[in-house]
Amino acid sequence: MSGPRIVVIGGGSGSSVLLSGLKRHTSDITAIVSMFDSGGSTGILREEFGYPPFGDIRQCLMALAANDEIGTSIRTVFDFRFSSTSSLKGHNVGNLVLAALTTAHSRGIVGAIEELSQMLNVAGKVVPVTLEDAHLCAELEDGSEVVTESAIDLRGEGSPIKRVHLDRQAAANPDALKAIAEADAVVLGPGDLYTSVVPNLLAEGMSEALRNTPAQITYVCNVMTKLGETSGYDAVDFARTVYEYLDGRKLDYAVVNTQSIPGDVLARYRAEDATPVSPGGSRILEYARSVVHEPLINLGPPVRHDPVKLASLVWQLAVSRTRMAEYSPSPVASGD
């Protein structure tokens, strides 16, 4: 398979959904993955042994793994998680394999990813956004600060997030910058805004690379809000936040779900104070040149983007941009 070179930036389950659908269209995919997770099995391995965070890397590798019999079997094993009450403390088998490969390989986590990619016959590449150690922090509107990604992710109610930042400088992985420079299309999201998508933009050099790329940049807006992170946000708020962390680089497309969610499904989210993200108004065009409204969800549980629908839309947008570049005698001007 061939076509536009697509870079997906994010991490965790959000990127995994898109990647699992996108591999049906192309193998020319680079997943740039956040490296600031600090919870669960990943957090234990990071704190106790000094390993880099493996969780988001593992999920993206699993999403891009071949759907053949071998790939499916390995994916089942690697997704297995031991009981949190056992001596293995809830560790995920895939994380433990990555830990072993990182230790054994002379190139550390980069070599480990390459080895596991070959085992899984991965379609595309998975690239850490940085190879340096840093923690995610959130400054709240009341002036207080929350330190570590897991603390931000699990904090629940409280003062809204004002901004997120890293506790120390972390240079972007040169492989991530190279992928962006060579991309035809870059997709941000879907995923938790402040703990999956925006953290990638905090690695030194990432925002600049995205501001300067001629590639099409698409942001996939979340389907549901998240308590303590995006409570009360509509699609305009999501797009504005990404625009701000890109230092004013306007998005080419903002993708917004319009599919309604049945009341019985929404009832499951009431305990989490999560609500559907409304499309908002025309103000979104202050931050994106175009907005795409489509029914894009799988009702789960949980409620998420449907991998086939979302990947098909992202692919269509990327192909249309590539064809325009191939056949237009000169660049097409657009207003900001």
C-alpha cells in the first residue's frame, strides 16, 4: 500500500483507534507518541527502574500490528495484565517485554521499538516524541500546580487547567521532527487534550516543526469532555487550545463528531461528569481553516471514535491534499 505520508501525534487509546483503522489504507504511517505517562504499570517501571514510559508506545504498536493469526495471538498476550494485588503489581506483559528489550538492546528504547515492530509486523513506525526524561505539570486557574501526568489525569473536580508544561526541558526526538518535515498530512488526536495531545507539543522543537511544515494539519476533537481536564469545553475550546500550543499555527481541518449519543449510554457517563462535546459555533474558524462535521462514533462502551469511519475521513482529507499538490501548477492561497 502507498499514498500520502501520514503522521499521527498523540498517545494511548485515542491514537490507537485512529491507527488501527488507518493501517487498512496505508503502511506509510508514523505515530509520534507522548512520553510523559506516569501511572499504572508504566509508572511503576519508570519510578522503580528508571525506564521510559512504555504504555502509549505499547498501545500504538498493538494498534499497528498485523491482523494475521500471529499478530492477533501476540497482541492478546501483550495486552494481558496481571492482577494489581499480585507480586507483579498489575504489570502489562507488553510493558515487561519492552522493558526487557530496552535493557538488552544497545540502542535502548529505540532499538526495543524496532525489535517489537518486527515481531508484530507493524504497519508503519512508532516514534517517541522525546528520548529525555520529564514530567508533565499543570498550572491551575487558582494558582496551584499538579505534578505528573497521572495526577492530572485522575484529579477529578477542582480548579480548571490554565496551562500545562514540563518540569524540565526535553528536546524533541530528531526522528519525530524528521517525520513531520517529510509528512503530507499530520493528525493531532483524538485523545485527552492536556494529557495525550498537548504534551507532545511541549517537547522542544515540536511546535516550531509543526508551524513550519507545509503538511496538512488536522485536529480530531474529542467526543466526550473529561472531568478535571475539559469540563464544559465545546469543540471551539478544544481547537483554540491546540491552536495556542501551536503558537498560532492555524489548523487546516478541525474534525468534529455530530452523531448523537442515546440517553442510556450517556447515563453511564453521569458519574464521571462527562458530557458530549458540542460542535460550538462558527468561532472555530478562527482556529481552523475548515471544519468537518461527521457522525464518527462507536457507542461502545466506552464511547469512542469508530476506527473505520475516522480513518476513512482522515485518509480522504490526506489524499485530497496530496492530489491538489500534485496537480496544482502553483500553491493555492488561503485566507487566515
